[in-house]
Amino acid sequence: MKKLISASIMCADLTQLGESVSQLEKANVDYLHLDIMDGSFVPNITLGFDLVNAVKKITDIPLDIHMMVNEPGRFIDRMNLDKNDIICVHYESDIHIHRTLSQIKDKGIKAGLALNPQTPLESMEYLTDYMDMALIMTVSPGFAGQKLFAGAERKTAAARKMLNELGHADMPIEVDGNISPENGRKLSRCGADIFVLGTSSLFNKGKDMTQAAEDFRAVL
Ligand code: DX5
Ligand code: ZN
């Protein structure tokens, strides 16, 4: 499967977001990763739906929406997304996650299921038919600048094995959190396909984004 880059917008210069997006277009990133947080599912509040819709209007890069909110089904209709975009919801955030995944897919939008570091892979075993992507969190969600959790490689490899055995060898695995070039290389070898790039790689103060993206791709 092709290895893809998803640029974490919460790590961009939000005072120059338009400029950041055009730099990311030049860098040829494959997705824009927008972290939506409610201050309850995670102890942080970042980007909102008005910003999602504003970004959607200024670029053709598909959006990769990471919903770190409780009961995300309440908000699916607040975003003007299309078939190229992904909405990723957390298993831990919704007692009816199957219904929420179906709600996303019924709108013709790709659905991703995110698992926190401690959440067992078995949680997705009966949901894979409602998923277009599995997001393996490699840090506890909510903040940029954290360190990879100890089981990240082992869990990513086990996720790839499980999805293959369930007949979903073509389902991409996304990894999110402290994806430096070195961690990206290791996780790519474990089976990761989509890499959320934030302060650990793409948004390094002063580094040209196109160069940073090229440097990252070079190690995969
Ligand atoms: C974490 C966020 C990320 C990411 C940022 O909840 O979802 O977007 O961690 O990248 P890093 O970890 O490299 O700063
Ligand atoms: Zn994220």
C-alpha cells in the first residue's frame, strides 16, 4: 500500500493558516489532519467545525478529521465533507460506536476507528466492515510534542496482522503521535500506511515543509 502523509494542522502556524495550507500543498501532503477536541474526552480544546469548513473551502487536499470528542455522532453533520475525506472517531468515546461509524459511511464519507494506546485491538474485531481506516494512537491523545508509547511498534504490527487475517489487507493503518522520521521508519516496517506529521517532523521551527516532507518520505 502507498505510504501517505497527513499533516497535523494543530501544529501549523494558526496565525497564518492560509499560508501554511499553501505550503502543505507545495509539500504535496496527502491529507490535512485536523484534531477536534472537546476538553472532556481529552483535556484540551483545539480546532472547531467552522475552521474545518473554512479549510475545506481553500484546498483540494482531502481532510483527515480526528474526533477526540465524546459522542462524536452529534457533530458529523456540522462538517461539509465529501467522499475523499475521513472522519476518525475513538472507540472509547461512544457506547454506540458501530452506529456512529455507519452514520459517517451513510454520508459517503470515509470512516476511521481510533484506538488509544491502552485499548485492545479486539475492540475493532467486529467493526472492520464499517471502517475504511484504523488509527493506532502512538501517544495518549490531546497534545502535540509527546513521546511514543512503549508498545507502539508491537501494537501496529499486531493491528496489521489482525486486519489481514480478517480479510482487510487493503485497509490502511494510520499512526498519530511523535511520528519523527525515525519512528516513522520503524512503524512503516510494522505495517503503518498513513503518518500524522506534527512537531516531530513536519512543523520543525524554521525547516522548509517541502524539505521536511521529502526527508520523511525518504526514510519510509
Ligand atoms: C495528538 C495529535 C497529533 C500529533 C501531533 O493528539 O493528534 O496531531 O500528536 O504531532 P507530534 O506528536 O509530532 O507533535
Ligand atoms: Zn490526531
